Amino acid sequence: MPLASSQAPALAGTWCRLHPLSPVARTVISLGVVVAAGLTSLSGQQSSSGQTVYMVAIAAAAVLVVAAAVVSWLVTRWRVVGDELQIDTGLVYRQSLRFPLRRVQAVDVVAPLTARILGLAEVRVVSAGTGHRQHGRLAYLSNQDAAAVRAQLLALAHGLAAETPEPPARPLFRVDNGRLIAASLLRGAWLLVLVLVAVAAILAAVDPAGAGGAVRQGGSDAATSLISAVVTGIVALGLDAARSVNGDFDFTIGQAPDGLRLHRGLLQKRHETIPYGRIQAVRLIQPLLWRPFGWARVELDVARQPEARHQGEARQLAHLLAPVATLDQARWLVAQVAPGAPATLTRSGAPPRRAWFRAPLSYHYLSAWHDDRWLVTQTGRVRPATVIVPLEKVQSIRLSSGPLLRALHLANLRIDTAGRRWVAAALCRDADEATALVGQLGDLASRARRISW
Amino acid sequence: MQYRRPSPRLWLARQTVLGLTSLVLLAILGVSGGLLWGLPGGLGGIGASLVLTATSWFVERGRYRSWGYLERDADLVVRRGLLFHRLTVVPFGRMQFVDVTAGPVDRLFDLATVQLHTAASATDARIPGLRSTDAAQLRDRLATLGEARASGL
């Protein structure tokens, strides 16, 4: 079967390979690691024969890495037939992946640094599934091809003709980079570091007063280990902040007729598209240290399984509406994706006063609200979170109550959606009200499914 | 509408398991008590195991009685829990698959557990202790209803 190397025919149903430079883009980093590790141990070798052996070993490892990438490129082919994306891959274990495009949850274009330098990008098709191999990955295509493929996959996912050009996106929101950096540095974990510093300071202050040498020895040991813990904590927090700044730099969000467009990234650029109607839940959170500044974070949930942890995918793929925004902006953004749903709740939806006995700390944040289309719940102690769920996405409704709640004649109501991250929880509602709500929400949800706005 | 309950055989199965465990417990506590503190120790061990057995018998009975399920027009309701009451409502259209399992004890008593799965992992709708024929019927009924009312994510 002839394999064309240009991408356009693949969209017309001809088997195609990925971009010829993709083995390069995929191996540059691992090759660098192999060579660097090899050279490090090489410099430790004294005898010339040992050095030769090492050189051969490094070369062999490098050749293996490159050969594996080239073979993987050779045996991988893909095409779009009808409304299905097909990927065949694997030399020893052949794998044939078929993605029905009507079930696509999101289409992402990701460009890591090495690929960006070569002008390549990866297209990632996300479907709702349980296995970690559920994502269709085309790594890599040239930038234009990636854009074309994304446009076509999205058109097909919406049941339009494949040739439909990608509709232009209307810019919706842009995150201020300065605020992003400030917000990334304001993590609650700093409080823990502060506590450790305070303990270390107290120990250091107490220590010189200690009379016996053994006591002094013990005291300074504790102080030293505390200081090293503090330093580790600061480094870890700094790395964490750097990672989130790198991931969310230049965050812009646009509104296109077919979905929301997200662009973000400093070193690695990501372009994500979330088709409308795939949003399972919206969440607005206000972390403790952001509240004095009136900042909030708005997240989206779609039906997808977090990928294997070692890739850090779950974190990278966290769909955001805004990594940080002022409360007014956050409310406005929520109104864009969930028209008619309030982003923050007033006390009119609060549980009865006696719920204070069950939740003394979070009582003043507990609240719930619903109309015939949305359910909004608010929970949290140090990090109040509002979860907004479209009723047509409700998967199941759970009512639970423990002994204390029953004594107070209260019950917890939880609403599950296919997004796997959050549950809308209306906590400590009056028991009768909660029972009535279960029936009411069930009916509303089944009506909402039939109407499907 | 009235909640339907698991088969009384489930209670029989639970009691059998409880009885066997309590016999083992009785032997262990009685013998070790007797070896350590003589006759009073042995009697104390036996008494403690009897108290434990009686308590768990009441707890198990409460749990068994708390199970119930209800097939309504558009959804399935499952309730359970003695101390912590739980009620789960799953619309038929949201079911991804139905799963019937039977462990060794279940098979001995001709019982099976029907579990519903939705796209949300938090959904916890499980009906234990159905006669295996009832379980198969329920499974088929749920599968048909789920297909008829299926809706996309």
C-alpha cells in the first residue's frame, strides 16, 4: 500500500505516516540524556581500553534509541475515514486504534520545546474512556497540518462536512502574566514553611541558653534538619510555581462557534479546544492566600480519565477557564460558559442554622442553588469552591447521612457527573428538603437531557 | 412504591459466615485466655467473643434490613447503610454497564450481586444478595432500559 508522506491525503482516507522529522523531535531529549550520562561515566574511566568500551556502549545506546524511534515512525500510519480517526502502530504488538469522532471530548494541539524548534506539533484526540491508551496521539505533524487536522476533526466531531474551515475564534479573555506569576507564588503551602521557620527560630533562640554540651548538640541537630526541610520546601514550592507559570503563561481563551479555544504555555505551547456541550462541570475556587486580592481560579471538567501519572498528564491537561482572574472576571467567564448560573452564591441557599453544629468552620460557605438547567453548590473551608453542574450531565444523585447529621435532621446531597474530578456537594441540607431535592433534580435532569439545550 | 429487598438467603449467608468467624474467635480467645489466666481467663475469653458475636449479629441484621432498591419510571434507587444512610439514584439512561458478580459464599447460597456503573466513578449503586435468577432478570431488564433511554455524555 503506498504511503504518502504529506498529510493532506490522510484526511481524505489514504494511509499516511507522521511527519518525517518526528523521530528527531521525539529522541532529541532522550538522546541527550544517554550521551550526557555516558560521557559523565566516561570521564571517570582511566584506562584507554575502558574508554573504548564506554564509547561503543554510548554509541550503541544512541543508535538503539534512534532506531526505535525510526521504526516506530515507519510502522505508524493514520487516516480519517468517514467520521473515524484510525491509527495503526506498533512493530511487535500491533495496535489498531479507532476513534469515533462523534464521541470526541476535546482536541488538543501540543508543541513541546523540541518540536516547536522543528516546527512540529502533536494532535491529541481525547475521548471518554478508562484506559490510559484512550487518547489518539498524532506525534508529530507540521504546524499547518496540525491546525488542518484539528479543524477537520472538530468539524467531523460536530457532524459537519470535513471541509468546513476552522471557524475564527472571538477572543474572550487573557490572563495578565504578572498576576499569574504572583498568584503562582501565593500557595497555602508557604504557611507550612513559615511555621517551620518559626519553629527553627525558636529552637535556635532556645539552643544557646542550653547549658550542657549534649543538649546543645541535640538542639542544633534538630535546628539543622529543620532548616534543610525548610530549604527543600522552598525549592519544591519554587519549582511548582515555575511549572505552573510555564504551563499557563500567555493564557488566552477564545470563543469559537464550535467550542472554547485555549492557548497557553511558555516553553511548551498548548492549544486546546473543548467542544460546547462537553463541559461536565465548572468550578470556581478561591484559595486562602488569593482572597485578600480578590482572585479566583476557574476550571472546567470534561469526561476524561487522568492519564498515567508518570507523564504528569493529569496536571498538564487540567482544563482551565482562567488560572487566575479577579472575581468579577471569573463571574463573567462563568456566565459565558454557563449562562444563567450564578458563579457565587448568596446566603439565601444556605442550609438551616443548626448545620453549624456539623460544620462550624465551613458553615458560612455552604450553599446550594438550582434552576431547571443548572445546579450550583458551594463548599469549602480554607479554599471555598463553587461547582456548577449542567443538569443534563447528571450521572447519579447520592443522599447520605451519618448519626450526627440525622440527629440534626440534616442530610448531604451529592451529584456525580462523568467528569472525574469534582462532585457537586450540597452539604447539610434539611433532610426533608434533601429528599424532595433528590426527586426534583432527577426529574429536572431527565427533562434537561431530552431538551439538550 | 415499596422498596424491594434482597433475598432472605442473604441473611442466611451472612449469619453462616458470622457463625463460622465467631466459632474461630471463640476458640482463639477461649484457649489463649485459658492458657494465660487459667479458668477465669478462659471463661472471660469465651464471654468476650460471645458479646462480640452478639453485637456483630445485630449490626449485620441492621445492615441486611437497610438494603433496598426501587425501579422507578426513569431511574433506579438503591438505599443502604445502618449508621450512615446512603441513597443513590441512577437514571437508566446513564448506565454504562451492569455487572453481576458472585463470590464463593454467594454461589453456595445461589446469590449474586448486581452493580451498576455510570460514567462517573463515584456512583455507588450495588444490590447484593439477589437470587441468581432474579439477578440475571434484573440485569437484562436494566440493560434493556438503559439501551432504550441511553443518552450521550
